[in-house]
Amino acid sequence: MTTLTMTRATLLKDLRMEWRSKDAINSMLFFALLVVVIFSFAFNPTAEESRRIAGGLVWVAFLFAAVVALNQTWARELRNQVLDAYRVSPAPPNALFLAKAVGNFLFVVVLEALMAPLFVVFYELRSVGPLWQLIVVALLGTWALVVNGTFFAALSIRTRSREIMLPLILFPISIPALLGMVDATTAILTGEASPDFWIKMLAVYDVVFTAVCLLLFETVLNAE
Amino acid sequence: MKNIFVTFVALTVGLLAFSTYQGLFVAPTEQTMGEVQRIFYYHVPSAWTAGVCFFVNFLASVAYLWKRNAASDALAAASAEVGVMFCTVVLITGPIWARPVWGIWWTWDARLTTTLVLWLIYVSYLVLRRFAAGGQTQVLAAALAIFGFVDVPIVYMSIRWFRTQHPSPVMGGGENSGLDPAMLHAFFWNLLSFTCVGIVLMVLRYRLQRLEEKVEATHAAAALQGGAQ
């Protein structure tokens, strides 16, 4: 069984389960909506101001919402010892990891696509810079959050108080990626600076940490 | 082995006393900054020692994943704790110096932010060690240590994009750089003594970790025997 077929099988299984239950996407959506509404109350910005602060607001909302989904990633594999069964099977561990990471990536991207219009409505957001750059930043940034998040979720399910553990270990490592997303988004929205450096930085971050995750996942999966 | 360590501790105490005297009394007072500049003799050696500790932590973590021996893991735990302690000293002495010299406690400058992020990463490492369950702690901690170490250069690079306010390296810089020889003298004594203090603390913490493991193993063995009766 090759990595690719295994990845596809696991991914399709997760997507089908999500399609039928809609657990992750519903909780993420509602959570992000709450964050948006609360920020809107707290700042009540004008169109000019909101361009300046939106980069931060958007990514904080997505980050917190993503943690909600990431925490559920491995929980369903613990029931009926699915994870243990996976460990004794000859399937490549990285296929499981990639499937989970891609699944989370898709959930968060769908969330972002659904939330974007809300930001436009609540914050009168209109971008000065080109839209395609925003999409590139969103995709690179989401992968940066999700690849490490999926890995650290696998770490944190083995700890006490696992739900709290994930953000505690994910956020410090993600600081450069968050900085890149926020600054690139602000640069594009205001059109005052070039986001090129940050886009390159995010790409480097993605490549480096995807490699580290794939290198270490088998070790963590089999940790006893 | 024990005698060597006791001698080393005695030497370190002596060295620390000497270097403190050098830093506080022998080194000349800086012209523009005044006495507050003397904090430099503690700030920079602490940063250096923290860096050494985190590097030891990385090497020990890789060694643990490679060999799976309890000794590497104990060293990783010890070096992370001592490193966080020195990093805390850096983060406290920095603002004490910055307030009179820059007029602000804190600024989001490359080196300051990198140090803070470094501190956050290794605190999260210690939290993970505390919360991980039983026999998995070592592997999970070692994996996180590698993530943390890989992250540091990326943090530094990304934050350098902002304006940098921290003094550029004083030694080995441009034309007007360089310390007064008397200051350099005091600085190197402090660098040496802080490194020695770091080593002493790491060795002590390492021994404590090994002792704790032994106590745990003894308890487990006793519980097993009790259950068999």
C-alpha cells in the first residue's frame, strides 16, 4: 500500500465523517463568529482603521477557531483503539499524518472562505492591494498553522488536560508564522508596503516545518 | 569523579566572586551611560549561558531520539530548566538597563523579541514535560525540543525585518566598535564564571533528575512486589 493511496483513503474517510457530522466546521464557524462580533464591539472601527487592525483580528479569530478543530483531530481515533490498530498495521505513519493535516487544512480554508464576507460586512473592509495576494497569504499561513497544529495535537493527546496543552505548545512555535500572516495581510489591505518578504518567509516556514513534522511523526506516533 | 566536581564548584564560587569584583569595582565607569552600564557584565554572559543551555538541550534531545537512553533525557530536562532561568535573568536585566538608557522598558526589537520567544518556547517545553503522561514524556519532549530549536533562526530572521534598536555587537563590529581593554577584561571573567555557574547548575539538576528516576523505579518495583504477595 503506497503512501498516496493510504493518504487518500484516510482523508476521504475524515472528510466523509465531517460531511455527515459537521462537528468541526460548525464549532469553528460559531467560535470565529463570536470572536468577530466581540472584536467588533470592542473596537468599533472606521473603514480606515479597520484596514490597519484587520490583519491581526482576522488571524487571531482563525487561529483560535483552528485550535477548536485541531483538538478534535485525533480524539476520534482514540475511541475503539483505532490509533493503536493503525500503529500495528503496516501503513506508513506519514500517510496518516498527511491525511489529517490536509483534512484540517481544508476545514480551516472553508472556514476562512465563509468568514471573509462577514469581515467585509462588520468592518467595512476593502483591500487596497490585489486580492490574489491575500489568497496566497491565507493558504500559506493556514498550512503553517495546520501542519504544526496537527503534529502538536498528536503530542497533546498523550498528556493530561490535553485540550489546554495544544495552544500552549502551538502558539510559541507559531509566532514567526503569525507575525508573517498578520503583517502580510496588513501590508496588502493598506497597500502601504510590499508583502513579498513575508510571503517568502511563510513559504520557508511551511517547507521547514512540514519536513520536521514528517521526520518526527513516526517517532511520536509510536511513543510509549 | 565526585572530588573533581566539588573542586569545580569551589573554583566556580571563587571565580564568581572575582568576576563580580572585576565587574563592579575594577572596570571603568562608562562615560555616557554611567554605572548602569555595569549590568552588561551580567546581561550578556547570562544570554550566552542560556544559549549554551538551549544548544545542549537540542543535542541531548537528538541523542535521546537516537539512543533512547535515560541519561540524554535527564540532560535535556536539566539544560532546559537552567536555560530558562538564565533567559529570565536576561529578560529582567535588559529592561532595567533599557529604562535609563533608551527611556523605555521594552521595545519590539529583533533581539529582545527573539529572546522573549525563545523563553516562551522553552517554558512551553517545561510545561509539556510536566503534563505528559508517564513513559511518553521523553519522546514528546525531545520532539518539541527539535521544533523549538528549528524555530529560533526563523524567529530571528522574521523579526529582523523590523527596525532594530538593540546595540549592535560591540566586539568585532565596525571602526568605532570595541570595548575599553579594562572592560573587556571584566567582561571575559564574567563570561567564564557565568558559563561555569551554568555547568554547575546543569550537573546538579541532572543528578537530581537521575535520582528522581531511581526513586520512581524503586517505588514501582515495591508496588509490583506488594501486588504479588
